[in-house]
Amino acid sequence: MSAAALLVGLAVVLTGAAAQAAHRLSRRGTVVGRFPAETEAPVEGRAAGRLRLAEPPPRVAVALAEADLPGRASVTWTAWLTVMALGPLVAASVGGPGLGGVAVLGLLFGPVLVIRTRRGRADARLEQALPGALEAVARSLRSGASLRQAVEEAGAAAGTGRVLSVELSRAAAEAAQGASLVHALEAVGARRPLPGVRLGVAALCLGAETGGAQARAVDAVAATVRERLAVTAELRALSSQARISALVIGLAPLGFGAFAAATDPRTSQFLLHTTGGLVLLVAGLMLDAVGWLWMQHLAKVAV
């Protein structure tokens, strides 16, 4: 028992140290991004010398970006690898090999389920920031700025949103380097093929090619996108009860199983220390996950 307690304590200490170091490095990367490019490399080199975070595979990085999880992808990936390495050891030391196997399944498929349910959050946040960005473009145009300058100022605005700000700044930079502004904006629409983005890109490209009352057209598109977002928000509010019901139904078997195992030693002995119990436990968890995903799919709002 003392060895198990020592292993649990060591795992907790290592996990906390890794999480704290990853958080410090993430904060340092945020601060470095505010300095000029010539000061960025030495600071990052010193940080990398202290702690080198694991970079996720390309497909995982794309999935994390689409899920719009807080923090950098490298921090999230490193934290998950650390928990995957230590979590099963802690679970096995506390509840035996059965609980260790359950911990492996939970730590392996749990994050996958979370990322799958959050898929599209980055696109949703981008569309929410789009009306404000278009209105910023219209204000700059009314003040006498060119369309390229207006796009650049909208990308630098505080309320534009991180993803949309990067896309607008990239389009303005490409146009400043001699590329066609229309082609740069169309590239934004190709990278972010969302209905609101396509509509905004079409309005900006039309203004760049034909001129005319650009600010009025951009304002009209911003109002259209805002109305569409309002309708989407209302539909999601109406379907919130179904999503909450799906969450409760998915968590109820887990809570009941944990309560039964904690209050009746025979239940935990059967589920975690017998072959039949492990088979039933794994099958139940898989069926519960499939049912929860299916209910989330039924409650999803498509607009």
C-alpha cells in the first residue's frame, strides 16, 4: 500500500510540474509574439532549451484548431501525452489492472470524443467576429482609406477575433507585396469556405473591381451576416434542452456505475477483477459513447 501511495504521489507531482512548465512556456510564447521578429528567436531558443514541447501530428493539429481549444496545440498535445503515460499507472496502482485498462480507454477515447463534439467551434467563432470586421472595413472606407488599408486596419482591430485577424492581415500583406487584393481575398474564402466568409469576400472583391459605394455594400453584408447569426443562435437555444438531455443520459450510466462500485465492494470486484466484468464494462462504455455521439448528432443545428 505504501508503494502504491508513493507512486500516486510521484505521478501527481510530475503531472503538476509538467503542466506548470507547459503553462509558463505558453505564456512566454504569447509575450514573445508582441516583440519584433529579431528578438523572437533568442527567447524561443532559451525556452526550448528548458522544455521542448511535443508537436502534434498534422491531422491532430488540424482537429485541435477546428475544436478551438484554449492554449497552443503543442501544450495540449504534451499534456495529453503526459497524462496518458502517468494516468494508467496511477489507476493500476489504486484499483488493479482492470482499472488501469479502463483508464487507458478513457484517456485514449475521451479527448477524441471531446474534440469531435467541439468540431467547428473555430469556424463558428470566426463567423461571429465577421460582422464586426466588416463594419470596421466600412468605417475605414468612410474615413478615406483604400480597400487594402481598410482590410489591414480591420485585421489589426481588437474585436476582430484571432483567426479572422490573421486571415485579414495575411490578405493585406499579400496585397502590399504586389499581389492582387482580389486574389488575396479569394484565397481567404478558399481557406475558410463558410457562407458568411464567402458573402463578405464577394462584397469586398466586387468593391475592389468596380468601386462605387463600397462602405454601404459592406455594411449591408455585415447586417445580413449578423441576422443569419441571430437566427442560428435562436435555433441553438431551442435545441439546448435536447443537448443537455443527451449529456445527462450519457453521464448517468457512468455516475451510477461509479456509485455502485464505491458503495458495494462486490460490484467493483466483479467489474475490475474478472474477465466477464471487464468485458461488460468495456462494452458498456463503448455503447454509452456511441449513444452519446448519436444523440449529439441528432441535436446538432444545421443552417
